[in-house]
Amino acid sequence: MLDDDDGGGNGGAMVIGKYANNFGVAWQERDETEYISVGELGKGSYGKVEKVILSADRIDYFRGKNKRLREFARKVFTGSFNEVIESASREVHNLMALRDNGICNATVACYLQHFVGRQSQRFFVVTEFVDGQTMYAISKENQKRNLRTPPDQFRMLLASAMGGLVYMHAHNVAHRDIHRPNLMVVNYGKFDAHIVFLDFGIACVGVDECRAQPLQIPEHMSPEMLRAEIDSKKLSMPEYKASDVWFLALSFFLLNRTRPLFVLNTPTTAPSGTDVLLAERDAENKRRQKASQAEIQAAIAKIIDLKRQQRKAQIDARRDLLHQQLSLLQKDASGRSKFADNQLLPQATEDPYAGHVLEQMLALDWHRRILPQVAKKYFEKYSLVTSPAPPASTKKASFVFP
């Protein structure tokens, strides 16, 4: 039986000095061929996530000793050693903080194991494989087929997600990277549909860790984060948690909409999509014409620069719009969101209960923003009569490994 809390598994030599990190996470070297990759689940700046099975399971499966192959998600970190050891250890630290005596909550991807591959010296973090669709994939499919998430499903998913925030925040963990690709929807369209939170790579445990966290997603800016930046102040832990609520609301707002909540007035000086497309075509033509390597590299550099300018302009426009809303908030004692006053919320969902909660999640004043535990009780009071009990709130985290 794997003892996950001892530093990552059996069958390997503990090397504390070499793998020392700021989070006190112990790493062991293991034979990485104990797992077999059966597909790629995603990529990011950290590296990639693979769907894997155990080599021993595969052998037993073909020998008829077991009837199914257990599937897991394995995150593979790439980059410089110093960067990787800290980012990988941070994620393990965050995932461990979300476990209660080896038990995981159903709303977060369950941590199972971490190790350094003996062959490649790469860092791996193994979690359960969550079989579902990301909210991003669902929203894109809805747009493509001109569909909307039904009101009862919308309410069910929002209630599940708020329950996940209750669990995370009770463990003093702020996610800090909530957006549609990190929200996995399990059993979409069914009576037991629910949300599982993924990717705790830039999460933090407690206010000291949150303030010391060097990583930040530029596009992720809540009103309180912008205000702290303007006033040169540090956020409190309640503000970090309130920002999670804000980002969750933005994600749900886009589930049934093609346009984001923030309608950005991007400066006319910013590169357009056409500019980027023309630059990409120019680079492709240079490749086909077998231009010099220097010319091809220059064309690629131009694409990268245009996209960087485009992204910066979008971030600046988002901040400007948010700043305008904060200025209006100072004149309005009600603390209501300008977005709700613009009657945009009915476009997100036809369900009045979910709409009511969503409106309160988008309060510009974080003091007035609904707490996840309050929303959870509200949804319990106004639950869907025809729906059975939600899925079990806990699950065992222990598995037998070779």
C-alpha cells in the first residue's frame, strides 16, 4: 500500500539534499516505466499531462487476473531544475493540504503519488484520472451546435462548484487559477453531473504562502486584486478566497455565452487578428520558399511579438474597464455589480436561482460577494426536486501500487 504522505512512494532512494525545496516536500526516485502512457490530456507552461496505466495492471489484465485497467493522470514537469523542483513541490504541497487522513473530496482531483523518474530525472505528480469534459470544451461545443446548458444542469453544476470552494477554503487553500479549462464536468447532462477542480499548480495554503507566491496569471484580475495593486497593498486571505468566487462566476458566465462579461475596448494601436494571420502566412511562405534560417526566425519572432502586444492590450483594456467599474462603485453605496445592472446575467442562465447566486458572486465589493458556504446552503434549500442526492462527497485516495 502506498503511503503518500511519506514523501512519495516506496521502491526508491530518498535524496533530500538534491531535491530540497521551500515546501518541505520529500522526493524519491522511482522507475518511471512502472507507468505506461496511453495518451496526452493537455499541455501547459509547466509541461504536459498524460493519461497512464500501471505496467503491472496491464500484465495482469492480459493474463486475466483483473477485469479492468486503472487509469491515472500523470503530470510531467519540464524546464530548468530549480524552477521545476519548486513548482512541482508547490503543487504536491497544495494537493496534500486538500486531503483529510488519506481521504479526498469528490470536488478536487485526488493526489496519489509524486516521484522523480530514475531514467529521465524528470518530476512526476500522479493524480486520479477524472473522466469528463472541461467546461471550456462544453462551452465551445454549445457554441458550435447553437446549444445552451439547460437551467437545471447549470444550477446543479454551479452548486457543485460552490461546494468545491467550500471544501478548498475550509482547508485554507486558494486556487488562484479558476477558469473553464480547469473545471472538469463529470456526467454532463445527467442527474449526477458535478464539477471537479483541476490544476493546483499556483494555488496557495494560507495568507503567507499566497503573498509569497511569485506566479500570477495576468488575465486573472479581480476587483480586490486591482485595488490592492493600485494602493500598493497586500491581499488578505479572505480576499484571495473572494477572488476565487469572482473567477468561478466569470467561468460560469461564459458557459452559455460567446462574448465575455468584459466587453473590451482594445486600443486601435493594438495588433488585430488579421495582423497576426498575415504574419503567420508570411512565415509559412518563407518556409515553403526555403528562405534562410535567419529570415524564418525573424518571421516567427514577429508573430510572437504581435501576439505579445495583442495580449498586453487585452489585459490593459480589462484592467481599465475594471478600474472604471471600481470608480462607479465608490459612488454607489449598494455595492452592486454594474454587470448585473446591465441585465447581462439572464443571458448566462434562465435558472432564477443560479442567476441570483451568480449576480452575488459578481459583486464588485468583495465584502458583499456571496460566500461559498452561503451559496451552498441556498442551493440545498432550493435543490432540484426531481434530482436524487448528489454524488458522495468523499472518496478513498489509497491505491495498491507495485
